[in-house]
Amino acid sequence: ILSMLPSTSSGALSRNTSLERHSGISGSSLFHQSSADEKQLLMIQQQLARAWVERDRAFIERVLAPEWSVTQADGTIRSRAAVLDDAFVVRTVTVESMIVDDVTVTLLGDTAIVRGRTQATGVVGDQRGSARLRFTDTFIKRRGQWQAVASHATTLAR
């Protein structure tokens, strides 16, 4: 029922986090930058989770690029505007709790693929429910800041 939420919206805790490096270049300064970027992306996932629960629209809007969209578990594609409208204007979606875990980061220059698992509870419309999802988020680095440009969610079996 909460699969209409973007995957980046789910998770306040992080466990079993692993990192992957695919830079294709060796060197200590690149390694330090990659490590810093990976840590930042992992932190963004957790901050977004808290932002959805705490209804921090300003933070969410900084991280979700204007062109961001999410492909939901049912195959529908929702725009940033539609997701934000549901959460903050019409308020048809309320996220009560979120856990993000099993997160991996793959860096490809100024692009990153972040994969993980989400467990969320909340209300959609007038129905209380929960969701367990596997997600993939694509980030790009703009003016030194990571922004999500696309997300995809797949429902996990109970």
C-alpha cells in the first residue's frame, strides 16, 4: 500500500551497509573522494527517510532533482510534483516509520547507483498499511551536491 512512496523516502535506520567502488582509476585522492561520496550517499538515504517521517519538504526538495521520477512497484511512473503533492498538499500519504537497510553504493564518476531495502508503515488515503520494497536510486552530482534523478521500487514478498 505504501509502494507509491519513493524508495528514498523509507528508512530511518541503516544496517548491513556495504559499499562498492567502480571508479576504474586508482590513486589515494580518488579513493578518499570516492569514500567521502559513498558515505554522503549513505547518509542522504537515512536523512531522506527521516525527512519523510518528519515531513521536511525543504530537505526532500533539495535532494530530489526537479526531473526526478519514481517507477513504482505496480509499474506506474510518478513525477516529483505528484509525489510531493500527495505528501504535502493533498496529504493522501503519511509515512509513520521507515527503515532502510542492505544499502550498496556504486560510484561511476558524478553518477551513483544506490540500492537497498525499505520497510515502511503509514497511511495512504484512509488505509493504514506497510510495505517492504527493494529500491534502486540513481543520483548525479551537481554543483558539488548529490541529487536523485530516478528511483525504482519492487515489492518484496512477505
